[in-house]
Amino acid sequence: LKVSFACIRDASREVSLIILVLQDITEHQKLDNMRREFVANVSHELRTPITTIKSYSETLLSGAVDDKATTMQFLKVIESETDRMALIVRELLQLSQLDTKNVDWKFEQVELVAFTSAIAKKFSLAFSEKNHNFIHMFPEEPVLIKADTNKLEQALQNILTNCIKYTPDGGDISLAVSSDDERAYIRIRDNGIGIPKEAMSRIFERFYRVDKARSRDMGGTGLGLSITKHIIEDHGGSISVESELGSGTIFILSLPLDKPV
Ligand code: ADP
């Protein structure tokens, strides 16, 4: 709490009024801490691939380049670490554009059943590569919402990619669309590794991962769900998660229906 005060004196120099200002700076400090933590995270995340690239190229330069097989192997590592850095930077840039509202939104009427079917189709190869069973459940009636199709697709892609990443081969993944009078719902469920209770409230935070090494091995950056949440909220929607460690996870998206006014 920041306390400041001022005394107002009248003509005879007597104090006639004291103004006391009590300012709650906890919110300000919290934001400041978040910013600091974010910068530390970005630096840390970029430093790891930079260190790898540096040491592999140094080893090549100091003679390893004479061996063709080693050279190929090292160059592949350098390439994949560069790709990783590029992905982190691309996702950070996207988050910053969302934060600063510097996004060229293209909202249009979207029919969710057809829209989610098309996304499911694009994912069918990825599902079958890991022998996942996939079910798409949808209502008979069309479900109309207003959405930016590219952004909404990206939001759903992030969740579906996570289902694939965090579900052992041969899992069950489902995508269900439904609606009530006001809202459309998209439920994406898997029967994968699940999320520990204490981590549930944190998975939408930037760079938060339950298991850093596992996420990294799967090509994750820890930014996907924070982008997804941002996109869904910018659609006037909300996202929630339910999970049981070892049994699976369900993400529930709720979006306002596009109704005639
Ligand atoms: P990442 O790039 O690490 O996947 P995300 O922001 O997409 O980052 O997700 C954050 C973390 O939430 C993941 O690292 C993982 O620990 C957890 N997570 C997300 N989706 C699932 C899921 N379907 N099952 C289990 N854990 C999940």
C-alpha cells in the first residue's frame, strides 16, 4: 500500500484540510512481476537452442566437418533448433499482436458442424498415424456463430494437436459440437495422460508446461494454449478444462451464437 498526503493551509497558515491518498499498488506490482517473469522466460527459452546451435557449429568448425555423417547429423540438429527458435518467435509475435489488438480480424458467419468436420478431416492422417480413434459428434441442426475462420481453426488445431501429443498411441479422441439458446459448445476430449490438479489453473499461462522435457520433445513451446485462450476470448467466448491425471482431459469452448437481432 502506498500512502501519500498533502496539507492545505488557509491564509493564517493553519492546516484546514489534509488529503490522504492510499494507493493499492499490489495490482501494479503483480503486473510488473509478470512482465519480468515473461522476459526471463523468453530469454531462457531462446538461450537453449542458441547454446545448442553454437556448440554444434563450433564442433563442426574445429574439424568435425571432415566427417560427412557427423556433419549431416549436426546440421540436422542445427536446422531443427533454428526451426524451434523460429516457432517461438512466430508465436510470441502472434501473442503480442493479440495483446496490442493489432490483429486484422475477419469475422464472418460460420456453420460450426461443417467447419469442425473440415478440421477433423485435415487431422485424420495425424490421428491414424498414432492409431487414435477419432469420433466427431454433432447436432442435426446447423450451429451458426460469428468467427474469424483462420484464427478459430488455429485455436482448435492447438487443442487437437495437444490431444495427439499427450495421449499414448491408440487413444480415443472426440470432438463434439452442441448448442443451447445462447451459445455454441465445442468439447474436445482425449483419454491421455491428463493434467495434475495443481497445474489445471496454469496451463493457459505463457510458457507453462506440466513436463517441460516432454513438451519440448513433442515440439511444444508452451505458448499454444495461451494463444488459443486469447483467440476464443476475442470471439466473446470462454475456454475451460476438466482433467483426471492418467485418465484424460476435456477442453470445453463456449462461443456466442450468431442470432438475428
Ligand atoms: P505445449 O506447447 O507445451 O503443448 P500448450 O500451451 O499447448 O503448450 O499446453 C501447455 C501444457 O498443458 C502442456 O505442456 C501440457 O503439459 C498441458 N496439456 C495441454 N493439453 C493437454 C492434454 N490434452 N493432455 C494433457 N496435458 C495437456
